[in-house]
Amino acid sequence: MQFTHPIVIDPTGRDIHGEADRIRERGPVTPVELPHGVPAWAVSSAPLLKRLLTDPRVSKDARRHWHRWLDGEVSPDWPLYTWVSVRNMFTAYGTEHKRLRTLVSKAFTARRTAALRPRIEEITAALLDRVAKVGAGGGADGHAVDLREEFCYPLPIQVIGELLGLPEELGPELRVVVDSVFHTSADAAEVADTYARFYAVLGELVAVKRATPGDDLTSALITAREEESGTRLSEQELLDTLMLMISAGHETTVNLLDNAVHALLTHPDQLAHVRGGRASWDDVIEETLRAEAPVASLPLRYAVEDLPLGELGGPDGQVIRKGEAILAAYAAAGRDPEQHGPDAGAFDVTRAVKDHLAFGYGAHHCLGAPLGRLEARVALPALFERFSGLTLAVPADELLPVDSFISHGHRTLPVLTG
């Protein structure tokens, strides 16, 4: 790859939308530099990204198709090492991806997701009681409540924990390691520690479920068998699949809830549309996914062969060479003016077209998307119905982003319940 002043991605994610704007200004695809000087092409054009996500010449398997991995240039101390080294459907390509996704789909069924609704409602109600209790004291205005900590975070982690049959005592350790996976400015010691601790937790979970299987997703994954070949998930594939489901099934929903609440509280006119019946909670969810993508950028994909972008509707004469890395810039694509017009950066729940790629597209479209949407459909209306006077407890510009260029949310979301 020939770099001409690549955009250096801020690993701390301090300005997700500002960086996305700078990436888009350089064109639909532009060279960027990831942590440790690793080069990639960031794709910010929604139509071009959609085509690349479905092109068979684009892989997610670093071991087969990324020249830096094949040349031994990617070391375990790289902050994104876990994202490219795991062996599950997230990093699989072609027939191997089909095999793994088929096995996971047998366990993670639509029936299993739909059956979770009553439990999600129970968890939501209990968390709202907790929010009310924390916010009740402290004078006329009450105490500020960190809604991310007390509501947005515990809901999906409890749901995914119960879905997987996770023993309660493993929950705190799991939270620590999941947060660290998304910490894209981590040093080498943290990366190594996270890797080891995550596998230790997952190993304990699998051991428990082998000894005492239950009606849970972990037990189903252990026993799932692919009909054509008769194969099961290997031990490494099982552990890495659990890692994927916990990380993706949790962090995305935390940020979806966080960003939706923040958007409504900072755009009271949009909340008024919902309360006035001019927009639905589904409108809120989809507009949040578009304008405030929970995953800002997702590493990595790789060119299986030279990709002339002009053939895909991209810039004529520009080529992503075989073995080069591609960064899916979802936050930038969600606000692509070519797709959403000059007001693409505005949060508008009445927007007619809210198309987005927040859950991916094509063969790698997120299997957990229905669960994430279900949790938001239950949680958001319940929250705003319970606390009709909900407001931010601090000016919006004082909120800090999470320390990540992948995960897009706030470190804290302090509110007054009214």
C-alpha cells in the first residue's frame, strides 16, 4: 500500500464523528493508520461499503489473506490482536464461515431470542426500580444517576449471561475482560492479560456446562452438529464463538441504549415526536443505529485479490491491492450525505430513510441484531414512561467517550430522574 499522508486513527476515540468527517472528506475510501502504525483502507461510502461487504473477493480471515499476518508482522501485543486472531465466524471466510454460522444458527435460534422477551421485561423493571432508588435522595432534584452504569450496561450483560447460562460468580470478571477487548489504546501488558483472563472465564463456563448441561446457548453450542459434514465446533472455535457472542451481544446493545437516551435528551423535539405519536420507538432505534452507530469502525477485512474500486462504483483508478486491510467505517457511512442528504449528521426520528450498516451486511450480518433490537424496544419506552422528567445531570459537552475507536458510547451518562 502506498500511503500519502494517511489519517492516523485516534486509538482513544476522543472524537468519533470529527474523525469520521475527516475520513469522508478524503473520499469514499482513504488510507488510514491503525495503532502501532498498521495500515488499512477506511471505507466511508455507504454504497461502496455495502458492495465490499458482499464481495467474495473480500475476506475476514487474516491467516489466509492479510499479508501482514502472513509475514509475521502482527504480534500478540497489538491492541486489536484479539479482533483478528480468534477462530469463529467473525474471522472466517467462504465455506468455513458458512460451516461456523450454520452451527451457531442451530443454537441461537429466532425462537430462543423471542422467548427472552418476558425475562427482558422483568430485568428492565428491576433495573428501573434501582434507578428510581438511587435517584430519589439528595434534595428537590434528587441524586444524579449514571444511567450507563445502572441501566444501559447491566441489562444486556444480564440478558447475554442468562442466555449463555453463565454462573453468577463469573459475571464481574467477564465484564472487566469485555471492556478491555474494546480498549483500543491498551498497552501490551493489558492485551496479554485480557487474552488470558477471557479464555480462563470461558473455559470455566464450558466446563460447567459439560458437567451440568442446561437449556442455554452454551450447552446448545457444545452439542450443535453440522448436518452435511457431521462436524461440531472445535474447542478453540467454541471458546472463540462464546467470546464473540459475549462481546458483540453486549457492547453493541449497551451503546445503542446509551446513545439513544443521550440523543433524545439532547434533542427534546425528537422525544416530543415520539410522545406525540409522530414517530415510533422503532424509529428511535433505527435512527440511533444510523446516526450514532454503536460500533464506529470494525476491524478488519482483507482483499483476496486486487480490487479495482471503479468496478464497484468507487473511484476510478483506485485499487485495494491483494492482502491489504480494509476498515469498515460504520460511523462515517451512517452519516454519508450521498445516501442521507446534506442533513445526514442530524438526529431525526422522522427521517423517511434510515438505512444503515450498524449490524453489518451480507454473510456477516450480526446474528444478534434481533436480540439487540428487542432489548431496546423493551428498555427505551419503559425508561421514558417511568421517568417522564428525565434530564441530563451535566452539560452534554462534558460527557466523555469510551476509550475506543471501535466502541462508540459514553463513559458515564449521568441523569436526573425528575
